[in-house]
Amino acid sequence: MDSEKLRETIVGTLKRREAQKIDFHCGSRAVNRSILNQVVDRLNNGKLFTDPDPSALSTPSAEAQYSPRKRTLFFKSEDYGSVSSAEQGTIVHESVHAGFHVIGHGEKFLRIDNEPSAYLAEAFFLVNCGWRFEEISNRPMHLQLAFTIALNMRSQKRSSVSRDDLKLLRNGIARLELGYDTETRFGTDKDYQGIPK
Ligand SMILES: [Zn+2]
């Protein structure tokens, strides 16, 4: 069931300065405010939907996922992202998937860059919100890696992910990409012990 409250939270999050500042290249993909604004427009025009339905998520520990088939952003509750910037980061993440889907995947896009782009967008959002590394030390490993890369890119004033960092992100995340048509975010990833050097 489409939720107006959730739609307002998502639109409000994507319109935040911390989201609108996001602007980077990750391999074959570019992520910037125009992608996020495409999502905002389609949410407002009834071409993308929201659904606070935990039973629609693919596992009990999942918080959110975007379904291309249903053109729907699913979240675990109606007040998701209304307070927490961590949850708003997840909204940014899923919105990148939705944005890539609605603008279409041209020939130059590589599927392997979809997930790294979403994690990096989430990381840049948190960096722009003033998060420090200590605050994400208990978050999923791919987010920690993306956060470190985002901090380095910012301090070096680079807008493109380096070849080595892209390889790390692609390899780390490729294991998650096993061919499902929806994408799931998990609350924790207990296996991760540190940032690979
Ligand atoms: Zn994702």
C-alpha cells in the first residue's frame, strides 16, 4: 500500500542539502542530484511507489529494498527514516537503485557498478551529515568500506573512485549480487572485522 508519510520522508531526505551535494563517478556510473531528483519527481507523479510492508522484504533482518518489477521502494515501517540519519542513508542507497532503474541502463553502464554506487552515495550522505568513522564501525562492511573511500575522496578533492578502490568495492559487493531482481539491505554484517588495506 503506497504510503504518503513514507513518500514525504523519502522526498524530504533526497531534498536534504546533504543528499543534493552528492556528486561522484563510480566506474561506469555517475551519481548526482539529477538521479535523486528523478526519483523525487516520479514519487510525486505516481510513477514510483512506497510501501511500508515488512512482509515484502526478502529476509526478516532486511530494512529496505527496491523492486524494479513493482517500481516500489519497500521499507520495514511507515516511520522509517523520519528521525535517523542512518535510515535516511539507506533511503539514499535504495533511491540510487531506483534512479538508475527509472533513467534506464544504457550500454555504457556496467551492472557491477550499481551496488558500489549505492553504497558510496549512502556513505557520502553520512559524511555530509558529519558522521565520523567511529559511528559506522558497527554497520555493514560494505558501508564501512564505502565510507572510508568517500572520506578519502573528499580529503583528496577527487570526484571519481580510484581504480584500486573500485576494485575493492566491486569485489566486496559482487558476492551479494547473485542474480535476484530486488536488492536488500541488512541491518548488520557480523562477519566483517576491518577495512581491507
Ligand atoms: Zn543496494
